[in-house]
Amino acid sequence: MGRAVTQTVEAQPGLALAASFDRPGLTGEVLMSQDAALEAVDVIIDFTNAAASAELASACAARGGPALVIGSTGFDEAQLAAIAEASRKIAIVRAGNFSLGVNMLMGLVEQAARRLGPDAYDIEIFEAHHRRKVDAPSGTALMLGEAAARGRNVELGKVGRHARDGITGPRPAGEIGFSVMRGGGLIGEHSVTFAADDEILTLSHSARDRGLFARGAVVAARWVAGRPPGEYDMRDVLGLSD
């Protein structure tokens, strides 16, 4: 993702790649220290990991900037709280997926869940990624689950089912199930199925090139520059929020 973002920034008129740095303790020929990078840039695009992103958000907030675009996933409650606290001082766009298509998919899932009720339609979310991905379900799958839950006016934490094994009993009405595949070089596959006794509706998205995430992140970086402090997402960037 670092290479994809670099290539996208360098191809965009009006943008300049002012610094490259990695998680604390990692250095390389083209990298600089985090402190030097924070001094040099207006916006940081971060695709590291949950712990590093939370620490970076706190570091940016402590000095009043720069703004931040976060594409990491797998956050725990403490890390999300740290980002929320940082967003009181700086503008942060955080999203589990920067694809325009995925964000449109979330809108469709929410609408379908609102109209296809739990009395007749069961919801299952499937996602597949490369073998190196460390968190599951993916941030995008969780976003799709949240969209489905919003459509049904329920909390995902109360209806989500992340694993089935053994004698599980009948499926409870309203459950939102998740299943995960990890293997090979898969970039990202997501589908949401609404299954009734007499029909099945599946909404899906397939990523073919990591460049699509980089392009979305750069769009977010342009949008967030100069914004007031707050935590935003791609629905805000794309004007899809209510």
C-alpha cells in the first residue's frame, strides 16, 4: 500500500510526497524519522497497523497536526478511544475501506436490510483476503455488518455471529453471520447475502488492484486538508452522509 500511495500521489497535480516513514523502530534508505515527517507534511496517509495508527494519531494531536488519513483495521476499544481523543485536536479520516465501490455497496446493504426483514431474510457476510492479513473479519466486512445492522435498527454487537462450530442449534432470527477466508494473494473479496426460503440476493464487490484503495485515500487526503478537528469517514468524503 505504501508503494501504491506513493505512485498515486506522484501522479496527482498539486500534490507532493514530502515524507515517507514507517512504524517506530523501522528505518530504510528512503525513510525518515516520524518527528521529521510530522514537521514536513500537511496530511499523513497511514496503512500500518492498529497499534501504530493509534500512537500516530496521539502524536499528531499532541503537536496540533498534521491531519491524518487512517486505513489500518483491527482496532481494539482502547485504540479507538485514543483516535477519538486525538480527533478533538486534529482532523482524521478513518475508514476500513477507501474504495468508492465498497462505500456504495454499504449504502445498498443498508437499504436492503431495511426492506428485507429478519422474519424472512438471513444475512451472511463473506470476505476473503491474502494470507498476510492479520485481522479477521476485515474492517470492510465489519463496516458492511454495521450497515446491515443500521438498516434493521439494531446493534451489530448484539446480533453478529463470528464463528460456528459443532452443534450450534437453529439460527436465531436477525443474526448477522460472518465467514472468513485467508489465502494466496487475494486483494479483497466481500459479499453480503440475504437468504430467504424462496430466494437469495447477493451484493458483492471484488478488488482487482490495490491502486483503487490508494486513489480513495488520496481523495480523502485532499478532502481532509484544512478541515476542522473531528473524526470523519469515507461517507463524509464522498458526500454520502445524511
